[in-house]
Amino acid sequence: MTRYSVRPSDERAAGMLADACGLGLSAAQVLLNRGIQTPEEARPFLDATLRGLSPPDSMADRGAAAERIARAIRSGERIVVFGDYDVDGTTSAIVLSEVIEALGGEVRTRIADRFVGGYGLSDQALRLCLDDAPALLVTCDCGSSDHERIAGAMSRGVDVIVVDHHLVPDEPLPAAAFLNPHRPDCGFAFKGLCSAGLAFSLGAAVRTELGAKLDLRAWLDLVAIGTIADLAPLAGDNRRLVRAGLRLLGSSKARPALRAMRQTAKIPESATMTARDVAFRLSPRLNAPGRLGRADLTLRFLMASTPEQAWSLLEEVEAQNEERKTVAERVTQEAFAQARDVYGERPEHGIVLASDAWHRGVVGIAAARLVDALGVPAVVIAWDGNLGHGSVRTIESFDVHRALGRCAPDLSAWGGHRAAAGLSLRKDRLDAFRASFADAAPAGSFAFEREIAVDVALGGPFRVPTHEDLERLGPFGEAHPLPRFQLSAHVVEATAVGAEGAHAKLELRVGQERIRAFAPSLHSRIEGRADLELIGAFQPDHWLGGRAVELLVEDVID
């Protein structure tokens, strides 16, 4: 059940902020609701640029890492850059590799394999990297917990630099340099950088160390994609980096692979790229090969130097994405059926599901869909013989990392953070883990009625936000979600679209304005109605183009 709570509007305060900042009244009210009260606070937020990035000198080991990479470049030492298999790991590895190469270094780029070694700098991954005979190994988006492998590489005369943003263990890391904003001794002001942002910063430090002239803005499209895909907070430095990266991504100067993918995703050349476009149209495509065991395909695709090479590799990426969708849908449906069999229609505590027939690359997708539908934390496990590999997802209010800590005796390995985690366990521990996870995520911990805040109720002076206002308020994503509006609308035209006509394309009149809208899975609740009360968010209208906006309908208020 969902209940919407509309935040109160203050026409006078919104009007003063709107006049001072050149905003519409609705956009100004959104800022007020998000704690930005004065023009002095609003202007740097609305007009965020790269010039406002946090000074990087206080980042622990940044200088030492830059000096070691610069020394390797000067002396012609071979450098291996190794990244995790997800989008952040891949983009950060490419950013750093290509910057090193552009500065004259000899570099090879490697990516983890979900099915051979798994996450991070595994034994298999380290052997792969050492086969290239490097003098320097740089890990991206992993390494913070890989003490044993890092010590092994260092003992063989290979210096290791770790670039990561995951949780920092208490035990000191035996690396030559360790860049991670979450280090207790790191004085860098902004703690929300993902690995792509850290790689960009390190690349800038290496450029400075070498006294070279190199425009690093050419890599901001990858930084933006890595940041959005990794659900890093779109505040502070990330907001500045992503805003600049989206502008590059939407231009003819984007790298060949991303220009090709933009076309395949049906985002017109003239469209304003949004973080939502990246999150829902690009990231799933880029993640698909890694989910199915071909993360190197995404690496080669993004590093394509010509349009011809990019289009050729994109065919393989698209095929992997279609297979990923098919596999994920099957696993999700089977997981829902198992959930009903084991826990009933409405589970009241955390659930654990497992099968020999499930693909481990998509269990995270299935777990997320179960959480959305059932409102409880979910673990979905794929067996590989007697060992299971699982993904854990949870509702916003429940810390699943803490819950897994209570289940540790039943697990072979586990790790992650508050909202998502991964684990492995033996098949003979499944029943015990089901019981311990139910105890760690007990009934009564979750509210089955969700209360969702609505930023602004449109009507009177509060009108549909303009394209320009949305651009200045954005990019939207983690920690800065799309503003949600409530509005009354008259239906001018409604058309059923999609599989079995489940979705609706709408032409609406809102006050004196006419807008287009898309209502996913809501046609049955809209059909035949002349007037609607809607909850939704506005975004650029890619179909009409220009400065048009459309409404993405979230719900119909009956």
C-alpha cells in the first residue's frame, strides 16, 4: 500500500527564491523542500561547475600514487590497470588507463570475471595481471579488502596502488598507495566519489606530476556513467562531474561507443541527456556482458577508437543484453513462485530463495524485484554444485549489511553495504541461513504501507516546470531524486501501448498547458476516464525534442 504526503507550499518564500534565481515557482518550491532556502545557497547548486570541485590535495595517498605512476611512465615501466566487472569498475579502469597512455605510459587493462575469481582482486585475477609482467598494478573499484593478494604482488616486486571507495577494514592495507575517501585518515572533504571519480582525480594528479598539458574533460562521459550506475550520491563533487559528463555524453564529442549506444537506446542526437537515461537505458546494456561472464566485452566496446569498431562490438553487447533480459525474467518469475511456496503471499520477515537452475549473474535483479513487490529484504542464491552465490537487496529503512553480520556463521563469505550485499554459502547451510536471516530481519521490522513524499501539488501559481528549470535542478538520482508532483489533468487522448496494451501514452491538459505523458502499467486504471489525479515526475520529452517536457506517471489517485 502506498500513501502520498504532499509537502506544504510557501508561495511567498518560493516567489522570492524564484525571482532571485530566475526560476519558476514550482522549481523554487522543490529547492525549499530540499533545504535550500536562500539565493546564496541556491545559486552554486543550480549553476554547479567543475570550478567548484573540492580541493584534492588532502586526499590521502593521492600524491604518492601520482608520483609512482609518473615514475613508471618516465622510466617506461609496464603498468596494469585492473577493474571490477561492474560499470564503475570498468569505467574507472578505462579512465585511468587511457589517461596514462595519453601521457606516454605503457599500460594494459584487465577486468574481473564474475565467474572466474569473482569480485575484486581474486587469486585468478592476480595471476592474470602478473602474467603481463608489470612493475606497477593499479586496482580500480576493488582492493580495499584484498590484503593477501596485494601483499603477494608486493613481495614479488610489483608495486600496487588501490583506487577504491568501498568499506575500509581496520587492518592496514599493504599497498604502495591507497586512495579511498573512507579511510579514517583521509582529509578529502567529499566522501561520495565512486571509483570513476577517483580515477579522474588521480589522472589529474599524474598530469600535474608530469607537468603535461592534457584536457581530462574528454573522460567525463565515462565518469558520469560510472557515478550514476554505481548509485553514488548526486551531490557535491558528483553533481558537478555528472552534470559536465552528461553534456559531453549528449554531444558529438562523446566517445564512439557511447554515441552508438545512444542511438540504439533511441535517444535523439538533439536530446538533453539525463541521469535517468544513463540509469535506465545505458547502464543495463553496459552491465549485461559482465552479468553473463563477458565483462571484457564492455571494456573493449567502451575503448573502441572508431565508429565502425564501436558498432561492431555494440551488436554483441545488445545480444548479451537481450539474453540478460530473458534470463532475468525467467529467474524472477521462478523466484516469485518459490517465495509463495515457501513463505506465502505476504512474507513478514526476510526471505531466502535458492535454485540450481538460476543464473548467478541475474540474482541481484531478481532480489531487487522481490523487495519492490513484497516489501521485505530478499536473498536470491544460484547454486554451483554444493556452493551457492547470492545477492541481497533490502528496503530503504533496513540495514542488510548489519543483518548479514548476525548470519555470518552460516556463510562461507559475504560483503557489501547497507542497501545491497553479496554472499556465498554451502548447500547444507541453506536451512540454517534461512532461519538466521529471518531472525536478523524479523517480522515487525518493515512497514507494508509506504509513505511517499510529494514535492509540489501543481495548481494556481504552481505550474508545470519548464525544461530549463529541470536542467538547472538536475541531474537527479541518488540523494537527489526526481521531484515528484501531484496534479489534476484532463485527458485529451489516451493510447494503449506495450505488451498487451498495459502502458498508456497520454495527451493531457494541465491548467492552460498541454503536455504528453507516459504511464507504465497503468492503462487499465486510466482507460475511459476524462479527468485524472496523478502523481509523477517531469523529464525532457525526447520524442518531441526541443524544450518540451513530458510527465512520467507514477500513480493514479482514485
